[in-house]
Amino acid sequence: MKAWRFYAFNDLRLDDVPVPTCLAGHVVVEPLVVQPSVTEAQLACGIPTLAYDRIKRRLETEAPLQLFGHEFCARIVETGSGVNRFRVGDRVAARAKLPCQHCALCESGRSALCRRGPVIGFDLPGCFSELALLPEIALVKVDDSISDSEAACLQSLSDSVAAVETADIQIGDTVAIFGQGSMGLECLQIARVSGAGRVITVDVRDEACAMSKQLGADHALNANTCDAVATIRDLTEDIGADVVFECAGGSVKQGLAGSRTLTQAIDAVRSGGKVIGVSWFGGPLEVHIDTLRERSLRYLFPDISTPQHLEHTVRLVASGRVSLAPTITHVLPGIESVPKAFEITANKGRYQAINPAQVKMRG
Ligand SMILES: [Zn+2]
């Protein structure tokens, strides 16, 4: 079968590789729609972000290597022994970070806290191939009312559901969100259906602000044309927002905000409020920690998504409470388009993309 393999950073080739053999507790799937995550698209170019050292080491010692491809919709073509939740023909999506199933946390029913298990696309091959072998515990069945393209966004959406759950929004809370890329837009929509009274979003791209307004932001601020922190404080009688999601930080070269939006998030949240750190920064940061201490701020990081989060995403999309289709701006035909999808996703601003670029694997 054909599969994309990395030989090094920036060196991706479409190779012939053996068809995967189905294992117990696993399924073999035919990927239908796959998108690189923003993290994967940056790692593919060798830009430091989440898991950079791990991927670099694997490339140096194991290349050529099937990497990435955890955001997908796929159809099951074979089920291994012991698989009872799925049948051949089912469409599935996945969560990426899996529990090891052996450690003391996993064995005491706290597998969501386990960090020893594999990550699809990082430790296990993902779906940039004609067929892929996946563990049953990663998967959720996709409702018939959800398109293949929408289903490819469910992994990211389940991480956003976990982030909003971590925020523990109280009914009527004012929520601010820095960054209106795919996860920022997801947090916006999930916050709205999770009790937020008012949602104020911030981005620097006109197309992202327009999308944010369309998907329900009460105020969509363009930080290039206004002082976002001052505006949020004005809108909250100079108190600040109860909860702030920081979804814009990261590599400036790729159009992300560096650490500037983290500082802004801290300035825009009320005393005793919560900043939810969704971004990855790729290295150490300077933060004025005494400000957090003085104002009793909570800087929280999202839990990893569980099967319950993933199942909730299916309900959110199937019921129309979360809308993904308008954010899908680029869909490319055929497995040969995968490198182009990485290029667009790593440089979304330049291509006016909102969601990562998707690939319809069969054209
Ligand atoms: Zn474990």
C-alpha cells in the first residue's frame, strides 16, 4: 500500500509499504479524510513545539518513519479478535493520547491521568496512508449525520471539550478567548453551550474574526485595530473576564502570537479568575509569576480527552450545537496532496485557512 513516510524534517515521501496485519483489540481502517494538526504541520518543518525532541530523536534513529495523521475520519475494513464495539463498514474518528493500560493509575480507574501510553501519529503510525492499524480504545463511531470532513475535526474538538471542562464555567460567566483558529472557535462554541453568559473573542485576522462572529461570539475583537485587553476590561466594568482561553501562542514565524497573548490573557482575566492554557509554546517562557500570585489567578491546563469527551463531540456536532463545516476552508483531492496540506496548515494565515487543510484520501 502507499504511505507517506518522513526521512527527516521537511523530507516526506510517498512510499510502498507492507499492508498492516490486524491485531487483537485493533482494527484496520481505510482513511477517508485526514488533516495534519497545526502541531504536526509545524513539527514536519522542524519547528520546536509539543513533542519536538521526541520526533527529532525518532527521525534520527528510525527514519524512514510513518508519522502524524491522528485527525481523521476512516472506515473500518477489518476487526481483530476481542473487538466488539465496532463492525466492518463503521466510520470512526479517534482521540490521540492513549492510556498505557498497565500502570497504577490505569489499573485504579484513573487512566485519564496516565501519560505513559502511546500517541497516535507520534508513537503509532497515523492515517497518512491507504490503510492504517488502530487500537479500538482510541475510537468512536461517527454518526451518519456527520460528514467525513466534519468527522476529521472530532479529535481536535474532543481536546477542546476537555479544555472547556477544565475551565468549569459557571452559568453566566464572561469568557474571553485569545485566538480564533480551529481550537479557539471550538472553545467558543462549546463554552456557549456550557453556560457562558457572554463570549468575547480576539484574533488578528479579519477572516477569523468574521468566522467567530458567525459562530456566536458576542464580540469578535481584531487586536490589530483595537486594544483587546482594554476592550475586554471596558466590557466587564473593569473587572476582567471570569475565564480566559489562551489559544493563540506559539511560533511567530508561523503567524502565531509568541507569548504575547499569554500576557494579554493574564491582564484580561479578573482576580481569582481562570486562564486556560491551550497553546504550545515550544520552549521556556518568561511570565511575571507574582502577578498571578498577587491576583490569585488560576493558570490551568486542559485534561487529555477521554472516551466520554470524544463521544460528547459526536453528540455536539450531530445535534448542530457545534458547527464545524464553515471552518473547513481547504479540502484537497487524493493522497498525493498530503504535503500541500502540511504546507497550508503550517501557514494558515498566508492561505486564509481556518481549519487545517484536509485531504480526501481517495480524491
Ligand atoms: Zn497507564
